[in-house]
Amino acid sequence: MKFSSRLPIAVHTLLVIEVFKGQYKITSDFIAGSVGVNPVIIRNILIQLKTANLVEVAAGIGGATLKKSPQEITLLDIFHAVEADESLFHIHEHPNPDCLVGRNINSILYTHFDKIKKTVEQELNSITLQSLLEQVK
Amino acid sequence: MKFSSRLPIAVHTLLVIEVFKGQYKITSDFIAGSVGVNPVIIRNILIQLKTANLVEVAAGIGGATLKKSPQEITLLDIFHAVEADESLFHIHEHPNPDCLVGRNINSILYTHFDKIKKTVEQELNSITLQSLLEQVK
DNA sequence: AAATGTTGTAAGTATTGACATTACAATTAA
DNA sequence: TTAATTGTAATGTCAATACTTACAACATTT
């Protein structure tokens, strides 16, 4: 079980946008310099954040800005924006339907895993970008 | 963010051991038939479960049995047994230490992610193998 | 209108991890 | 000894992730 690195990068991106707004033009190159990855990675993440209505990106001239206030953006919003795959858990497998266990395992595990997922989402939702900003300073 | 399929397979394995004990000899082949994977996968997972003191495997003659009662085994025990990588979250990255955000991002995210991890572990710990057994029947 | 800087996007490569498969020595009971 | 099974190594395959290069589209500035 593991988060991809997209959530951390997206959070980092949003923090940079807000911390340095006004001072610098926040281009994908600028963000990439702080995060330490290729600018294309940042552009792709910006597209996802834009689709989720969290940021605005100026095509041509360049520069990204937040579209909501930091109080209104939670880690869950960011998580949903960049982790397209909602399936958190492997329920895959091809269990044997002729076996009592194989027949039931997936629905049983799914029930429990889904509950855990909801708990995680609840926690992510309780953390705002604003609180992270305050921790940065 | 995603579980590997090792936890589901390990749970499936333990359930098969307990459900069919006495009726059949529970070999890696037998378990593999119910799970729907290669027997070697099961053997490797059995080794991990054995190391965690959850099962006993008879070398040579074959057959696996539980080493604790189903009430004493929780999903967290199984999780720890098979998910060696405890790092749940990507804190990797190489953020720029010369940037205010880059300098602080990892410790901030780590704090929050660690709290979420503890919550997940708490939930996993509340689910016993016994309760899963009851759901199978 | 041209030059400049940036975004949007595609394509190719590399790396990693998970899982599958084959093979065989070691082990144990019959 | 024979037969069945485990323990373990080696190899192959596949998907996901990330890195990089490249360039057309776009908007501002000159």
C-alpha cells in the first residue's frame, strides 16, 4: 500500500503558488525548481489541478494562481484531483468460485477496505492548504 | 495509493487453512487452487506468515496450520507480516533546500501522513480473522 | 508583424515493482 | 527407496511511474 508521489508534488505545487505569489511569476519551470523534478511533470499535474478547478494557468504568458482560497482547499480535493484511480485496493485476483472461501473473499475484503478508505478520506478532508501554509512559515 | 495484492492473498490463505483444516491437507497447491495464483506465490507468503509466527508449515510432508487462534490474529498482524515496506507514503523527491517550501514540505507531509497511517493501522487491528471466518460462512 | 517565453501535449526511454513460471535441491513420511 | 511437498533461486513478463526531448499553440511585448 502506497501513495504515488503525485499527491506530494501537487501539494508542493500549490504551496509554491501561494507562498511566492506576487513576488515571482509561478511558471512550471519555477515550480519544478523547488520540487526538484522535470517541468513537464509539473505541467501535467497543473492540468489535473486545473481540471479540478483548484488553479488557473495562463496559457502563453505563463503563471499559475489559486482559484480558491487556501481555507477552501483540502488534501482530499488535491488527492481526488491527482489520483484518478479511486480503487485504492487490489481486489483483482481470480479466486476460485467453486471454493467457499474463493467465492466470498472479495466482497468481504471490499467491505472492510472501503470503510478504511472512507476513514482516510475523512482525515485528508480535515487538512486544509491553509494549515499547511502556516506550517511552512 | 494502493495496497499490493499480498494482503488479500495472505488473508485468503489463512482463511483456507482454517476453513478446511481436518478435511484436507492444506498444501501450497491446495491454497493456490482457491486463490487462483501460482503455488510459489503462496509458498513465499507462507514463509512471511511463518516468520511472523502466524502459521506453521510442515516441510517435506506438507500442510499448513494456524499457530494462533483466529481471535488472536488481526488484519494488522497479517499486514505487517506481508507488507515489509512500512513506508506507506512517498516522501522521496529531492526538494530544493534553498526554497522555503522545498525545505519544509517533507517533514510537514510526513507528520500528516504518519497520523493517517496510524489510523489505518488502528482499523486493521480491529478486524480479526475470526470475524472474517464468520463472514465466509 | 516578429520575437520571446510559456503552456499543452505527444512520443520514446528507463526504472521499478509485482507477479508468474520453471526448475531443482532439501526434507519428511510411508 | 519412493513420492510428495517445501524452500529457494533464476528468469520472464507486464504495468505503472517518472524522465526527457521535442514541438506546435498561444499570448504578450517590442
